[in-house]
Amino acid sequence: MSHRPGLFAEPALAEEVAATARLALENERLQAEARAQLEDLRASRARIVRSGDAERRRLVRDLHDGAQQRLVTLALALRLARTRLGSGLDPALAGRLDEAEDELRAALADLRELAQGIFPVILAEEGLAAAVEALAEAVPVPMEIIALPHERLGPPVEAAAYFVVSEAVRRDPVSTLKVSAGRRDSNLVVEVEGDNMPAEITDLQDRVGALDGTVTVAHGPGGRATIRADIPCES
């Protein structure tokens, strides 16, 4: 602090300068605390997302290794029983066996769809591009894929990007969607264009925001809108 000689000999002025200095120091302290709390919040959100994804993957493995395998075993047992009963099988019993096999196939299909909705195995095993391509084959409306990254990214990044695409598809099940994703500098940019993009995207913002990313909706001509997610990713 520079001042002319004798300036601080005036008690009132010295006290005013001291009060200003105390205020500046207190302001710096509060800002430092706010920055630390923000970092803690970001770290906590990221941990929650990682924990949630890990739990979903565990649940999918349990469904695959448990209930799904038991249903497959039961289906094989029914086929074996039909074979052993031979061609002289009572028509009524044959009809019951047909019904049981149909129910088992439906139960397996429902279970696979449930597991896919919880966390697609292909996303963990083969990456974002394979998971989005599989989603495009499964949805009832056309989905045009413009570009996808074929290199593997971090699991949280891939999961967040897939969540954006799958949620956009779920909320706009009637229009043709255009999907693109690619690296731009240090971000993965995901864009989904459709006729009925949702206006409420809080859950998408929360999911991507946990990775310090952003999600926006831009409206274009003809009523089309684009959801864009910018997700920081590892180099």
C-alpha cells in the first residue's frame, strides 16, 4: 500500500482504510469458499452419475446371468420334453406347450428390452457408435445417422451421450431424427434434430452437467429443433 508520509496519522482515515481492507479480505474468503463448494458439488454429481451407471450395469448383468438364463433353460426344457413325447403327442397338450413357448419368448423379449433400457450391454462392450446404431435398428421410426465417433471414449462420456440420443428418441417417437456426434477440440458434441424435440430438458442438463457439459435446444425453420450436448471428454 503506497501513501504519502503522515497520511495514516489521521485515526479516522486509518480506520477507514483498515475497514476497506477487512471487507476485501472477507470477500476473497467468501469467494474461495464458494469456489470450493462448487468443486465439491461438481465432484459429488460426477460420483453420483458414476455410481448410478455402475449400479445399472450390475443390474443388467444380474438380469442376464439370472432371470434370462433361467428362462432360456426353461425354453430348452420345453423343447426337449416335446421331442421326447414324439409325434404321438396329444393335440391339447401340444397346444399348451405351444402357448408356454410363446409366453417364454415374449418374456425373454420383454426382459431384453428392459435390460436395454436400463443400460445397453453393447454400449459398455462396443462403445457409443455401436450402441446408437443398434438403437436406430430397434426404434419404429427412421433415424438417420450423420456421423458417430468410432474411437472409444470414457465410459461416463459415452453413457451421457447415449442418454441424450435415447431420450430424444423416446420423446419424439414419430418424426425422422438426424443424429450426429463427433469430437470438437476437447468436447464430444452430440446433436439430435427432429420435429418434436422436448422443451423441458432439465434431466438432460443434469446428466451432462455432472460432467461439466451443457445441453441446449435450438429451433430452426419449418418447426425442426436440435438438441445439442457439449460433453468434455478425455484427449
